[in-house]
Amino acid sequence: MRLFIQIPCLNEETTLPLVLASIPDAIPGIDEIHVLVVDDGSDDRTVEVARALGVEHFVFHTRNMGLARSFRDGVDYALQHGADIVVNTDGDNQYPQERIADLVQPLLRGEADIAIGDRQTKTIAHFSPFKKAMQAVGSQVVNFAAGTDLPDAASGFRAYSREALIRLNVVTQFSYCMETIIQAGNKRLRIASVPVTTNPKTRESRLFANIFQHMGRSAQAIMRSYIMFKPHAVFLTFAALFFVGAAIPFVRFAVLSLLGIAGEHIQSLILGTAFLVGSLLSLALLVISDMLRTNRTLLEDSLERLKRLQYAPERIVDASSPAAHEAPATQRDADRAA
């Protein structure tokens, strides 16, 4: 059983040593533990610090590509090197790496395909009451969209099985956290929650400028993923609401016609017609979305088969000699090496 612990990093030379020092050297049920640093365009000494502390696996980005792309590239590297389980943590030492052994247990026991660390956000001292409330609301929205019951859907401290990573496809450019839960829930993957605590805050988040930006982008990712899997629930609801909105002014106009005073209320017909057009457009969007969902399902089936071929055992890169198989270094890193 081979475990890869991937750490997305953007200028983490100060906190990365804390993260690496707390990663367990051995875990019952795991034969090999490998640490992978995804350098997301750092311009400090993050890579040099990681190498000095014994990290051998790297993925390099020439510029900052974001958390979602870092996750995707790290997963691709890990699967190419034979990972059976991939744990994602952060380079800012937010999560307790010593709990990785507990995080992977549901996967090792065969009870889950994904395990998510529950940060117990209500107990985090540096979270404001508003942020705690929004974290709870966000988790409930994601649970509704995914059909899950997770207390901390936004947590990035996660363990994924090889099978889960082959079936999941991250398309968002912001954060993979919400999208992968909604995908996993709708693809009937098993998700477990493992209570953990968090380490003291080391810096402000670089993922978003403020909580409102985070809420907006998260809401966008949730809505897009929800429509992707359940277009009927969205567009049938809109169609029904518009139809009811059209019926009210039409009925009003009909009643006024019976009373012989409809001539002065032609605006009811105009409003009703506008709502009726909205209802018909919603039904048209439903048909289009359903066709797109069918097409996506077929494409994902093909992509899953390609992934199984790409990451087949006979194509796995020897993880014991990573230096020869690092993801291509950037020119910036080449200049450093020189």
C-alpha cells in the first residue's frame, strides 16, 4: 500500500518545515509513505527548503495556477507513481499532519473511498462568529447538492483512494473541495468524516481576498456542479415558478373580461406572456442540460477507461527513483539549480 501526501505550496518556506516535521514516518497498513510538494509558482525558497528536508517528489508550475490545478497535477503525479491513497494537506500548517494515520483508516478498512478531516469549525478560535455560521451554511448547501451528511465540507485535509481519484474529474479553477464532494456524492462514492483539530493560524489565506469573495466563488462552483448532475431539479423548478407566474395575470385578465372591464388591463396579458416565455425557455434549457449531462456521462466513462490504462501497474513509474521522474521543472527552477 503506497501513500502519497501532497502539499500545494505558494511561498511556504517559513511554514513548510513545520508541516514536514509533523508528517508520520510510518502508518500501520501503509508500506510506503512519499511526500509530494506542488510548487505553485513560488518565488521564495520553498523548493530549496523542501529538498533540504528530504522531499524528493515535486510538481512545478511556472506561475500561480491555483489550488484546483495544483490538486489535479499532484494527483496525476501521484497516480503515475503508483499511489493507492493520496492525502492532501496545506503548506501553511493549518492541518495536524500527525492525524494522517487516523485520516486514512476508513480507506484502509474499506469503509470509505474518501475521508475528510472535520475541523470542528465551531471550536476554531480565530474564526469569527460570521465565518463559523457561513461554514455551517456552506456545508449544509453542499450536503443538499451531494446527498451527503458532512459537518465540514470545506476542509482541504482529505484522503482519496485510487479508485475515487480515477472516477473524479476536477474542472473548476478555484477550489476542488466543493466540486469533488458533489461529484463523489452523485457518483455514489463513500465519504467518511474524521474529527480533527487545527493548528494555530500562521498567515492569512491566499486562496481568496475576503470571505465574501470565497462565498461567491464557492456558490458558483456548487451551483455549476449541482446543475451538472441534477438539471431536472433546477430547470423544472424554474419552469413551474414561471408558469405559476404566468397563470396569475392570465386568470386575472380572464376574470376582468367576464366583468367587462378587461380593456384597461392589457398589461396582465403582457406580464403573463413574459412569464410564459420564461417557463418555455426553462424547459428548453432543461432539454439542453439533460443532453449535456448524457454527453458528459459518456465522456467520463471514456475518460475513466483512459485513466485505468494510463495508471495501469505496468505503466507505473518507480517511486524509489523520483529524481528521474519529476514533473518538468520550470525555467525558474532550472536557474536556481544553476
